Amino acid sequence: MSSILRSLLFVPGSRPERFEKALGAGADLVCIDLEDAVLPDDKDSARDAVLACVQKTPTLCVRINPVGTQTGEKDLKAFANAPIAPDVVMLAKCESAEDVQQAQRVIGKGNTRFIPLIETLEGLENAYQIASASEQVEHIMFGGADMAAELRCEFSYQPLLFVRSQLVIAAAKANVGLIDVPYVDIKNEAALMDETNQVKALGFSGKAAIHPCQINVIHQAFMPSAEQVAYAQQVMAAVDGPDAGVVVVNNKMVDRPIILACQRTLALVKNASSNR
């Protein structure tokens, strides 16, 4: 998994006939869901199907049921006992650093990375501790639907802005990526673009999707403009690194924060090119 994720595409774990299509949809990461998308009676069969897929294609993410629940522990032990675990495990309803560390202990594979899903009030209160719980956490994700239910607010951008802002601070402080909740109106590309632009401006590094048709819109929103890329290239050509001091590029003062932003811009472009 790249350290930069613009898009994460969910696919239900109970629909194995969709796995191959999802993996070919062009998302930066595909996440097979064993939690909300799978009915209780289908959990075991879905887990078996996902494990079979992972043995052939480990370069994906699996969202497991919450750590500490009976079903979540079954998910973790299945990965621990399998010859190959998924590259990334998403921890549903993650509420503490201990949840991350417990998952890490049970799976017991040092190359497995984790995406804690922050979707409860307790998880929000502990967001920084969760984000910094392990070097195997490279991103955290906002779970907006469950959070809106807990807050008793509308599941839309403005009512959840306060929560998103707190997660931006936690992710930045822990130096990890931050993925936004999917936009659920699948066919409304204009609204998806608008919300993705808003979360990008706020400090999110990626957005989840629930249908392949959403991927291109998300990628377009997170890609810097040609002018931004050209400026970043000019800045990096003029400096030796982030500690170059203050220099002037195109009659504009450039210092460490701008240099770091330019590095992020060029890293994003490089990552996008490698994922095509």
C-alpha cells in the first residue's frame, strides 16, 4: 500500500463475484467489508470467501468487525492462522490505542498495516492516541454515518464539520493520512466533487467510495492543478531540501512550510502516476 491514498473502494465481503471487478476499478486501495455490509448469518461464509481472495491477492484491505466482539476476534484469528494476511486491516469502530495494539498482537504479522475507523464519540476523544498507536497505522478514517447517529445530527457535511476538523488535527499531529467517509448518493457526481473538494481543503488526504463510478471524480479532486505542479517543481529545483531557509522563487518568498507543501504535491503526482 502506498503512503498516499486518494481513494478507497468498498466492496461487500458477502459478494465475492464483485471482488475482481472492484480490484480492477482503479482505486488506490480496495477494502472488502466484513462488517456493516454483511448480515450476521453470512459472516462466516463471507470471511471464508475473503480469506480465499487474500491468499491470491493480498494487496488489499479488509474491514473487520470491531475488536473485542466475538465476530471481530474470529476475523483476527482467521488472519493470524492464514498463510497470508491482507496488507491492510481496517478496524471498525476503533475506540482506543489498545484496540489497534490488540489487533496487531493477534494477527502477529509485522507487515500488516491498519486503518482505524473513527466513528464513535469515544473513538473521537481518543483519535490522536489511536492514530499514533503503532507505526503500522499509516491512515485513519472518518466513519460519518455512525458518528452522525451518535451525535443525533444530520449525516451531511456541515453538521459533521466539527468532527472532521478534530480528526484533521489528530491525523496531522500523528503524521498519518486521513480518509473521509463515502458520499452515498452514487450518481450525484457534482455533489461528490463538491464534498471531496471541501474535505481536501480541510486537510483530508483521501475519500472512500462505494461504487467504481466515484473513483475518477475523487482522483480529479485530489490531483493538484498543472500550475501547482509547475510551481512545486520550480521550488524544489531552487532548494536543497525543507531546511533551505528563505529563498525567492518567481518573486515569491519560499520557506519551510511552502517547501513541505511542494514536496507533498510532487509526491501525490508521483503516486498517481504509479497507480495508473
